[in-house]
Amino acid sequence: MVSRSKSRILGDALAAVCGVVFFGLSVGFEKIDPRNVSWLTFGDQQTHWLGWRFFAADSWRWPLGANPTYGWGRMNSIVFTDSFPGLALFFKALNLEVFDNGQYFGIGLLVSAVALFLGGRKLFLRLGLSFWPALLAAAILSTTPLFWWMQRWYPALSSGVPLLVWAFYIYLDKELSSPRLFRRWLALLVAALATQAYLFLAVAGFFAATLIRRFVQNSSERRTLVVGCGVVFFLCTFVMYALGYYTVPSKWAQTGGYGWYSANLLGLIDQNDASRWMPDLPSISGQYEPTALSSGTLIILAILIGSQLIVQKPLGLRVLIREHFPLVGVLGVLLLVSVTNTISFGSTSFKVPLPERLEHALSIFRSSARFVWPTLVVLSVVTIVLVARRIRHTSVLLAAVLLFQVVDYGPEFGTVSSERNGRSSLITFDESFWERVPSAYEKISTHPAASLGLDWAVCAYAAVETKRIGECGYFSRVQGLESVNRSQSQALLSGNLDAATVYWVSIGWLQENLGALIDVYSATDTEVFISHKGGATSDASVLIFPVCEVHDACSFLGDDRETLGQFLRELKTAPQT
């Protein structure tokens, strides 16, 4: 017993060390430094980081995850910027300036890496592999592009593989009593909710399969299962509310575009551009996220098929499918959702018509290819285990496959670690300009309003750095901004501007409404000034400052100062480009 306990502790320690080492290679230990923010200030990471900055600067509210100072209509939360919501709550509660002005995403990626290696080893031990094969198999599973590719673009989503590995691990535990079973599932489901909504649905699939299997196999605990399921549902709903899942209108969740980001039928073998030796197969637009078995797992699968052709010994797949039919069924449903009604085989695709309401409802999760991930994890694990049971020198085989996989993906592993490190944002910010702007201007609002609109990152960064509300940004669930645009257009076209708002307006919109605007602002030359020079905005936008007579005729603008009426008249006579 003592020897077994020591072996378990040693194995867990080795797995954790492997996770730390892999984090260092794939992400870089520099990313743990909360002051290192440069690597988060380009691409989609900008809104992950900016969402956190606004959230940290705001006071506590209910729901706890509400983030109303970033976006429009006070309808946003830390959930909808994919900012590791659970970690965001923790570090906001710490209230340390180094994190409030910095980042915790590196810590989140480190936790994910360690959790994946630990969970992978435990999973393979449960399936019968011994000490070293289990550790090697966990390393193969942990170095899949499904994990490290997501670190590059979507840090929170990279936690998907660890969560799914732990979900599979809990699913396979048939000896757990019902109370312990529900406690473990509740903890994992809450962890998924506190990470990303797609991951919650994927983990919930394993939970559903667990309930169905036990409900069918053990009639004596059916009542307990029903009650426990109800309790878990209630608590998860409460956690969703507390995290801010319901801060946006329900109609915003149905964004349209089901099928834009679907899984390809060749996706299970398509390495995209991750592999140096395996081909990047053709696909259709929007299919850029990883959906393939790792190159090492494909080799193991080829070995399994080859050995089966030679030995022709039953693998016991029929027995496995019958025993785990609920899980197979859940994975099948998720696969159908991931493929969508835009069915693609390589670069060829066709669309199967669906009822409009159903298609619109499915668009809640339009990045549907992510629902192939549970199948990838299960298929990878089963393939490795079946070969390990058949091949005598398992450790040698798995070590060779791991070496091949690491070398194959080597050029891509360090993509995140090679990204620029630094303590300054790469987002443009004219500090000297914004320091002069009176604090009475409490809000910066872009027009036209749009998620991922003109200068969104520059606007949002200026707002959070100067502790203003930023009505600009990039969000996973924002639509229906027509009413916002109508309201702002009416204010701008009538001259009835909000005295507390700096309007960040597209020059294109000004040109489209030039006649009406000149009529209004020619008579208010001393009241409304603009700035459109220097580093505060791009060449395609201007900043409009209302009620300048209150602020010494906007003298804080210095040489950049120009009345809006004058600018509009110049715009009218300027040659069109």
C-alpha cells in the first residue's frame, strides 16, 4: 500500500513537472509575469485583455461578472470577452495593482498545462496502463494541436482538452457513490462555466452520458439521479447568472452564421499547417481551428489497423460500444452539430436546408467545429489504449511516437513563447493627449457602433487607461446595435450631443451625412470642436468634443483644435478619394 501510494505521488509529481516544462516550451515562463502584457495586445487577445482591464477597474456589482463599462448599453460581462471568467473574479478580489493593470493569462495557461498532464496520466492509469506508459500516453495527448494551437489565439479555450480529459476520467469511474459523483461533476461543470461556454456544453455531454448509463444500469438509484441532476442544473444556472451569462439580451445569443465555422469531414486527419511532415488538406472558409487527431495518434492508429490486419484478433469494439452506448450517442449528436448543415469534404461543400427557427437556434454556438473536440479526446485515448494492450514493448513505442510528434510540431510549439514580451501595450495610445482631456468627459463612444468596429482597440484602450466608459470593443455576443446607432445618429444630426461623451466618429459617416451636418454645426462653431491629428485616432476618424464653451473652448486640444463646422466645410471641398 505504501509503495503504491509513493508511486502515485511520484507519478503525479512527474506529470506536473512535465506540464510545467511543456508550458515553458510552448508558452514561455516570461508569460507568468503579470506585467508582461505585450503578447496580449494584438489579434483576438486584445479583447480578452481589455475585458479584464475594464472589469478590474470597475466596482463590484451583481451579477459578479458584469462588465458594464466595456461596450454598449451596460450589457456585457467578463464571460463575453473570453477572459478566463473564474480567474478574473479571483484576481479582481485580490485587488493587486500588478494584476489589475497587468494580466493573469499566463498563469491560466500554466494551470491548464499541469491539469492536462495530471489528468491524462490518471485517465490512462484508470484504463489499465502502467506507470511509464501512462505518463508517455499523457504526453502524447497533451502535445496535440488541439491544446497548444488554442493557446496562441484563444487562451481560455485551450483549457478545453484538460477539462474533457477530466470529464472522461470521471465518466469512467463506476465505483463512485451518487453524492461523490455529483460533487465531482458539479465541480467540473462549474470550472467549465468559469472558463468558456463551449467547454461547458462539451463537458456536459459526458455528464449526460454518465447519468443515462447509471439510470439504465441501476434502477435503485434512479430517484437519486433525478434529484441530483436537478440540483446540479439549479446550481449551474445560478453560477451562470453570477458570472454574467445573462447580462446580454437572449436575442443577441442567436448571432446567425451556423455553418460558418463547421467541422470538415476530413478534419480528423487534416493537420492544417501545424505539421512539418503531414499535408495541409484543402478545406472551406472558416475551418481554421484544429479538429484533427495528432500526428502521433494517427501513427498509433495506423499501427493498430496494421496489427489488426495481421493478427486478426478481436479488439472488443462491439463490447465497448454496447457498454458505453450513451457516450457514443452523445458524441454522435455533438459530431452532427459540429459538421452543421453545411457539409464539407475537403474544399467541396453543400448545404442541407434546415427549418429557419432550428438553424437560428443552433447559431448560438456558431463556432460549431469545437463540438468535435470530445470525440477527438475519446478517440485519441481509445486508440492509444488499444495499441498499448496489444503491443508488448509499450513504453518504447509510445516514447518513439512522442518523439516523432514533438519533432513534427516543433516549429509550431514555440509560437506563443516567441511572441513579443514586454511591459507595454502594443495598442496605440496618445497619453499626453488624453491627459489633457477634462474628466467631465466620462465616456468615449464610437460611431457607427459595431463590435470589431473602426479603431475599436485604440478607443477601448484609451477609455480604460483614462478610467472612462468605453462604448467600443470586440465581443462574442453583441448584435442588434441598430437602436444604439439610431440614437447616436439622431444626436449627431440634431446637435443635441451628450456633454459627457467624446464621440469617436468615422469620417465615412460624416461624408455620408455631410449636408445635414453642415446645416447644424455651422451655427455652433464655438461649441463643438474636434481633433483628428496626431496619434489619438486613425486617419479615418475624428474625435468630437461637445459643449466646448464649458471647457475654455476646448483649449486643451491645443494646435489640433478645430471646430466641427469648419472641418465639415473643408471635408465638403476636399477631393474625394
